[in-house]
Amino acid sequence: MWMLHSATMLPAFLLLFLMRTSISLSETMSRDEKNKLRNQVVEMFDHAYQNYMDHAYPADELMPLTCRGRVRGLEPSRGDIDDALGKFSLTLIDTLDTLALLNKTVEFEEAVRRVVADVRLDNDIVVSVFETNIRVLGGLLGGHSMAVMLKESGQMVWYQDELLHMAKDLGLRLLPAFNTSSGLPYPRVNLRYGVRGPETRTGTETDTCTACAGTIILEFAALSRFTGDPTFEAHARRALDFLWEKRQRNSNLVGTTINIHSGEWVRRDSGVGAGIDSYYEYLMKAYILLGDDQYLQRFNTHYASIMKYISQPPLLLDVHIHKPLLPARTWMDSLLAFFPGLQVLKGDIRPAIETHEMLYQVTKKHNFLPEAFTTDFRVHWAQHPLRPEFAESTYFLYKATKDPYYLEVGRTILENLNRYARVPCGFAAMKDVRTGSHEDRMDSFFLAEMFKYLFLLFAEEEDLPFNVEDYIFTTEAHLLPLSLSTASNSQAPPLVNNTAGEELDDSNFEWTCPNTRLLFPDPAFPRNLRDPVRSALDKSCPHPTTHREPGMGRPPLRAQDFMVNNPEHLELLRRMGVSLIHLKDGRVQLIQHATQAVSAVAAEDGMRFMQEMMELSSQQQKEQLPPRAVQIVSHPFFGRVVLTAGPAQFGMDLSKSSSGVRGFVTVAEPYNGCSELSNGEIVAGRIALLQRGQCMFAEKARHIQKAGAIGGIVIDDNEGSSSDTAPLFQMAGDGRNTDDVTLPLLFLFHKEGNILLEALKENREVEVLLSDKARDRGTDGAEEGDCSTEEKDNTSPASSEPVDQSQVTTQEQTTDDSVVGQESVQPVGGLGSYASVDEGEEPAVDGDSSSQSVDSLMADWQEDLEAFKQMEKDEL
């Protein structure tokens, strides 16, 4: 796809993208069908973009459920996620070159005029250096590239580099972040005041992620070469040099988080997902754009280590940089979905096909890639903010292979977006892929990246307004021209050659990518790689019984499957050095003696088993129920709006209903539902809306049930509460027998409840579906073989006693308004819940001096939780 024309390279190597092949496969897609899908992509883009312009602009992002703009400071804080917002019309800037690529020249010109006239970059606001660089600076440079291209073709003749001037202004505002002894940038900067001084409200941070510091070079180098000012490229090079120097020299891997002052690794786990991903991407692409051989040398050195330690086809598992043979966790995050695309650029097609197929099968099981999923492909973190990385890799694999299979993958992506994420005011992120509930969020990268890659997947060359092979994609899919490789920037210092004296494998430095005619002599070759991966994932649902020996890869026994009275499980524990003691109070205690394991590797398996057991015991609570869904199915919503709801510990169990409960909603009178209803004849046969407070949940349920309601929805009376910022709650009973309550009762926070109340205000009748997860339009019941949740009820023979994680009781119950005798609620999941252990339930875990301590185990598990938090903090 890219050809390098660099006069600075000696010798003048050409990096050739994988050549097109003449492979003819039986299941081809007709040109008419491709055109239909291409047009569908454009229609979907129009739906998202126009709703942003109509309901959100000039705000940074669209809130598609409430049809308004997200303005930082006016909405409840989402923490570090909001650092991407700078009151600079983020979505419009991020979308500029998408408009040009999709042949929307009129809209592009109008958008450029709006940005130039309306956007201010000197706001007194603290923003993420990483996000502002890739989204805003990259968006301005991509827009400038498109404007120059159009001007050269006789359009936009008025354009006088206004976007480039804005880009340089922004670049100068980001530069103070690089004022550190290491050259690594601070993670945040105040656009008006920089990082020093009390007015900046930043500059005290000590850590940043590797990707945050290593994903600067493309935008800063392009800015230097467009403007002739070498300062920007020099700072970005210095940061990359420092990261290279700090790699672990034995494994040649880098950690996830680094101290920007000392250069010490704060998090020593290494992978290709969150926290590191685009660092590797930018080493390869910096070589393509800038023509410096050392970028490729560094990439190839890292890549060899990735394939040696992290790649376990089709999996990509994090390891410790100092002990790269030791896995750091048993789950993967969705950001690694970009890696098959990078492997295509590298020319390593076989593992790209295998990993992509694994990701596709996970997508088919859950409709979208969960933010994190386990090695047996179950949901670990259920969110999906409409990330584009999987679509990106799909496009690159299709370009490399011309296999129509990848067109069908693209069709699946389109259908799932329209079926599950599309709402009247745009596309809403998935709050939980298991239930299909939505989050009031449409990130700018959805418009910047998703629609570019899908359009290019289905478009023919004549559909494109320019030759896309003359450009390189940044990590945000912004387009930078390859002609920058010959732009003068002689003042920029060369890369530090700190590989001198080190032995490097010259065979590792490949300068050209192989021709696919050699890779695919058999048209069935890609399919032959995919089939075993598909088969492996099919077998993972339900989770298969394994009989592998300890010490052979992953632990042979998962904590969630452990049964106390299963002799086979006890024998596996013994071989891992784990012993079981029955305590007098009915509990069992697990103790690991690493020296008693049959081998050192088996001892490591035992440690991982103990860590899993601690994770389960800390995460789960008594009678914990997953979140439920309230789906608005009537006109004009037609099931496209799904609200995350908390369940009740009493009443109808929606998880056991194939169709849920469907009905029209009406407001109960009195609204609190604490006495006999005065509008019982209206409530009869409907779903009653109730306000939280003044009495117990069970009492509300009894009153609406007596009136003939078929269900109830309790809406929080705490103004501003939202499932976006608070853990979900499950409603507890009133301490009495609640078997008389047979209808379903769900809980909505104030924000989600207001969406429902506003819908009722604007429409005479509003019909909803109460269920365990959102249903497809026209589809009732859960699909057979559903594998969407990580935890499933375990059914065991009578002779076996499963350790039922769902029976862990909570230490405290929170009563409504903190007044005893009113409603009682329990947190559903969430990182802050605390679980105690009751008789006959969760085993306690302990260790001795020869093994890792309990505190250390808990610290390791906490690292996993912190790692995911950093996905939101550093890599959204």
C-alpha cells in the first residue's frame, strides 16, 4: 500500500506493501453487493455526523442517548476519559479527512471553514497530551493534507494553510509537556498555561504509558516537515530514543508504564494492547514516513521478541519484561485488535490471519469485542466503546489477500453496528455486550477511524477521490502524505545509535515485504489457517473439561470450575503444591507450598490458580445478579435505545424468561408507590414507573402488583446519578418472605430514568421490554449456546460440591438514604464491593514463606484491575 520515495535513505530501499494476487476464490462478492455495502457505510456515517452537527456542535462529542453535546464541566466527570475533551470541537476536527475520503467535498469545505472560524486552542483546560496529539493535531494535519490536495485540483482555492497554522499553534502548546530530564512528555498539559505554575493544575504527575510517550513522532515530524521547524520532530525523536534505551535488554521488551523523570518502569507487564500498542505501530510507520533505517531496526528487534514471548497463536498474552516466559495475566484487551493489521504491514501474514480469526470468532459470540476477554474467550470487561481496531485489521488483511472472506467480516461489523449500536441520534457505545445496554457516548474516533476503514474495504479504486497509497494512516487513521519523506528537515538531529556494540541479527532486518503470490500458492491457504482457530473457539463455549498436566501452559484447573469433593481436582491441586484444609466453621482453606509442587512450572500454575481464586472471592457477592436491560421498542425507537438497569433480589427472574416482559409504561400515582395506587385501572396490564424513596422496594412492588401491573421500574431520586459514573445496584428485599412478589422490578439511575420519562412526555405511548439482555428487533429469546458471560452457573453431580462463587455474602447492605427500614440496595459487581466468607462457601486462601504471600497475590490481582483502568486513562 505504501511506497517510499526517500532521497535520504542509503541505499534507497523500497518498502513494498503486499502485492495484489490473482487468487480466485469460489465465494466472491459481486461488485453490486460491494457497492451496496459501500453506500451503507456512507449512510451510517451521515447518520452519525449529521446528528453530531445538529445536536452537539460545537461541543467536543455527541451524547447519542440524550441527543446533546458533551461539554466538559457541564456533565458528571468520567475521570481521565474526559482528558480527551478540550472544548475544541474534537469530533469535527477528528472527522475532517474522513469527509474528504468519503467524497463529501462540500461538507469538508464547510467543516474547514467552521474549524478556522470557531475553534479556539487557548482554553484554560487540562488535556491529555497523547489524545490531543493523535486526535486534534493529527486531525488538523490530515485536514490540511486534504485541503492542499483539493486546492491542487482546482477546488478550495481560498485555502491559505489555515489548518496548518492552527496545528503549529497547538504543537507549541503541547511542547511544554516535554520539559523533563528524560524527554518523555508529561501525560497532561494546560493548553493556556503549560505544565509549570499553580494556574496549570497539572505537572505533578510522575508516570506515563509507553504508548503515550511513543506515539508522537508521526504528527510532530509531519508538523516539522510541513512548517520547516525541526523543533517538534526533535522532541518526538528524543522521547523515542529514551524508550529504546530503557527497554529490558535481555527480553528486548518494554513495560506498560514508565516514570517520566527517572525512567524506571512502573508497570513491568508487556504486551501489544493497552498502554504499549501504538508505540510499536509508530516505529514501523516512522520508518515508512521518514525513511530512517533505525526505526525499522528497532521495530524488528521488538517484533522478534513479541513473536517469541507474547505471541501464542492465535493469542497475544502479556508477559513480565524481566521474566518473559511468565504470563502476566489470563485475559486480553480489545486494543490489541490493531496488531494483525500491523503484521500485514510487516509482511507476517500467517499469525495475522490466525489472531484476526480469533478476534472475529469472539466478535460473533458477543456481537462486539468486549474491552477485555479471557483466554477461553469469555467476557472479562463488558464495555465496547465502538472501537475501530478490528475493522482496521480486517481492511489490511483484505488488501493483502483479496480474500472475499474479509468482505463478509466487514458486513458483519456493519450489521452489528446498525442492529445493536444505532440509536435515533447517532451510534451509542455498548455499556455491556452481554445485555446490549448502551452508554451515552459516541467517541470522536468512531467517525475518524471506523468509517474510513469500512469505506475503503468496500470501495473500488475509482470510488476514491485520491490515491490512498500516497498516504500513511496514523494511529487515529489520519492521512499524512508520503511526500513528507523528502521534505527538508536537515536540522533535525539523527536518531541515537545506541545499538553499537550489541549483537543484532541481520536476518531480522527485512527491508521488503514478501509477495503474496509466494505466501498463497494455494487459494485455500488462508482458510486452512482460519479453520483450526474457529474450531478452537467453538469448543470454548461451553468451557471444555481439561485433563492437561500442571506445568503444560495455562493452569489445567480454573478457580471457577473447582469443586471441593472432586478427587481429580484435589489431585491436580496436590501436583501444584496446593493443599486443602476443612475448617471447623465449614469453610475450606487453600494453602500453597511451592516447594511441594511436582515441578517449578507446576508451582507457577498453582500460584495462578490461587490468584484466580482470590480474584473470584473479591469480585463476587451473595446472590450477585448481572445487570438487566430496559429496551424501548416502540416508535420512534424500535429497540435501538437500551438502558442499563439494576435487578432485584426478588420477583420474576428475567434470566429464566426467554422473551422477557414487554408492555407500555405509565407513571404510578402516587409516584413513590408507597401506598395503594389511585390510578390502578390505568396501571393494570402495564409497566409502572416509580420513584425511589420513602418505603422499601418490595412494598412498592406489592402495591403495583395489586393494581395489576405486569412489571415495575424504579427511578432513582438522586438527581444526576448515572450508570456511567456509579456502580449498578441490585434491590434487596425487606427482610420478610418476598415469594408473593411475582412481577419483575428493575432499577434505573436518574439519568437513564429521565431518558424514559422524556420519551413518555414526547410520545403518547412508550413500550419497553424488560429482559436480561437486549433483544434484536423481531427476535425473542436468548440464542442457544450463549457464551456472553464469563461466569456461568455450574451444575455438578450430587457427589461433588462446587465452590459456588455466587453465594459469597456482602459485608454490608446500603439502605436508601442511609435510614434503616427503607429500601435496601446492594452494589452489582463493581471494583469497590467487599465480600466476606460464610460457612460452606468461598474457600480462604493462604500461603507460606516459601510461596508468594496473600498480600502479594492481592497486589498482583490489583495490578490487573489497574491495567484495565489505564485502558480508560491512557488509551481511549
